Amino acid sequence: MPRVGTAGPRWCVPGQVTQAKEVRELFYVKWAGFDYGETLMDPSGLRNHLLWGDTCKSIGRPELTADKVKAYRQLREAYGEYHTVKEGHRHEVYEHVLAGDDRAQRAFMEAEPRLLMEGDGLKWGLRYLRDEGIVLDIVSELKGTVGPIGENVILRFLRAHGLASLFRFLITPLGKIDVATGRIIDDRYRGHTKEEGTLFDVLVEDLAEQGVKGDEAVMVGDRPAFDIQPARARGLLTIQYVGYVDLPSGTPAARPDARIGSFAELPGLVAGWEQRPGGNGRR
Ligand SMILES: [Mg+2]
């Protein structure tokens, strides 16, 4: 596994430190992991009547829209929230809502990523981090896909929004997936979840092999129980994204190192940590 963050200086703020040695000492954050649902992806535009209206229209059966909306809502009632249905129970969307109809599935797969929106300031914030040499991965609770793994909902979202080239890997309970090829390249993650925290155990080990220590890595996500608490407990820096939902952090141990309402805040925030004498703000 190639080492991360050895390419050279990344944070060189004009008027501040210019000595190579000192600059190197300011480099802490080498890796950033992003949650998908309600973080990178903002579901505000995905109104059910639009999603199922577009899907049914494109198969020439607009009269089915109300039935599909109802069937989808039944899944939401069974699993609590749409994000849980979308990330963990997609096969049931195909079976229960789309009744195994291949044409309808293809229409749904085209409509969904198009209607999903990006988190506020996402492209700008991510490009900035990437251009500064920080490696970007996605860390998601994606537990199942329908059809080829390389066609999963997250990769389709990235492609539909021109974001795929910014990310390296998609880390999930299905394994570590190479964003460029859509292939699983590391099985160690299989069966491990964010909710149980074991996915982060594997991640910390994986990052260490790449030369990235826990406090050189930052996890960004919206859900304290999935993205913040288990990552923080394993020594990663954490940022809670509150641009879509602002969930209470719970106990002091679960509190993130920072909260942002827009990804446009990321560059200044990470640079601020890097510029602190002696560390990144937690030392
Ligand atoms: Mg989320």
C-alpha cells in the first residue's frame, strides 16, 4: 500500500512559515474520510413524488406513481428512516417497490442520483483539500447492493455529480471499493460496521499501514453514533456535518472536535489545526 502524505509540503500559508523543516512539522492531517448519506449527499431534492414520478414516467406508467410512493413509505416505516432503507435495504426497494421489474429498476437507478443534491459547498471544499494533498476516502455503512458492486448507489451519485475523481476508496461493510474501477480491493472490512465501531478498527490499522496516524486522520459525518463517537474513540479527529441534520452529540466523549454547516468551512478549519504550534488543537 503506498504511503499517504509523503509528497511534500501541503499547508504553506503566505506570510507564515517558509522554512521547509518548520513547514513539515505543521503537517498533520493527511487523510479525510467522509460519510455519504446526509453528509456528501443531501436528500432534500429527492422528494418521493419526484423520484417515483420520474421513474414511472420513464417506463411509460405514470399512473403507478402513487402506489410506488406508498410502497416506499412502507419500507421507511419498517426501517425507521429513508437513509436506513437506502443504505442498508436497497434490495427490498427493488423487490417490494419495483416488484423486480428490470426496466423500472434501471429508470430508478438513473433518476435517484440525478435528484439527490450535494452538501453545501461540497465541491469547492473537497477540491481544496485534495489540491493540498489530503487523501479523500468515503466511509459508509453501505451493506448491500443490487447488481454489480461497481454500480452501487454511492458510486452512481459520485459519477452523476462529477465527484468521483476526488475520492480514492469507498470503505464499507462490503469491503474497500476502488472508486475508479468499482472493484473490491480489500476484504478485511467485510462484515464490519460503523455502528459497532469495528469498521474503524480496521480503518485505523489500514491507515497505519499507509503511514497515517490516528490524529493525522479526520472523519466527517452527520451521525454522532456512527461517524463521530466510534471514530473519536479510536483516536481519529472528527468533524460533525450539521448542514442537513443537526443531531445532539450526547456525552462529552462523543463530542466532535468541530462542527460545520458547510463544506466550504473545511479548508479554514483544517488549516487552523495545522497552524497551531505543536499540534492540531487536541494536544
Ligand atoms: Mg450519514
